[in-house]
Amino acid sequence: MKLIPTLTSFSVFLLVLIIAPAYVSFSGNSKWLVPHFWGMFSYITGLTFLVLIAMMVTQKINPENYAQTFLAVTVFKILGCLAFLVVFIMKIRVEKGVFIADFFYLYLLNTAFEVYVLLRNLRNQNLK
């Protein structure tokens, strides 16, 4: 996995991911975003970035453990997100439906991007 193409695709992914919440926020429909949405966005995106870094480091050091590392950091990410959910819900009063929609928008799309990077990398290994 090369560093520059992966970080470039991550940056493009972030820009695409930001479009919908930014539009909702600036159009005056902020009732569709939970309070501190951008903090939640930063936390989940930061975890995704850590997953990508761990996968790139593993690819350089020991490529045979790439899939196992992906599974390990994905478990770390889901546990981190669950801990975040508990703290967020206990500290901030939110509307449940909006919170669930916002959280799954961020979490599932970030996870889909991770899987895309994994599949892209595994496909490149098969071509060698």
C-alpha cells in the first residue's frame, strides 16, 4: 500500500463525507445534526485514520499479517466507538433517531472506506 495514493483517497473520501452534513448545517436544518456532531465526526474519522496508518505500517513491516491487522484494528475501532457512544449519550441529551442516523452515517461510511482500501490492497497483491 503506497502512502500518497492512500492518503489522497482518504482526503477525497473526507471531502465527500463532509458535503451532506455541511449542507444540512448551512441550510438551516441543524435539527438533523446532533449537538457536537463535528466532534463525533472528528473522533470517528480519527479512528479511521489510525486504522489506515496501522494497515500501512503492517504492509511495510509484515505483509502476511495484513488481514489480521485489519481485523484487530477494526475491533479496536468498534470498541472505541462503543465507548464514545456511552460517554456521548451520558453527557449530552440527544434525540435518539437523529443520533442513530448521524452515528451510522459516519461509522458505516468510514468502515466501508476501510474495506475498500483493504480490497484494493488485496487485489494488488493478487496481481503480483
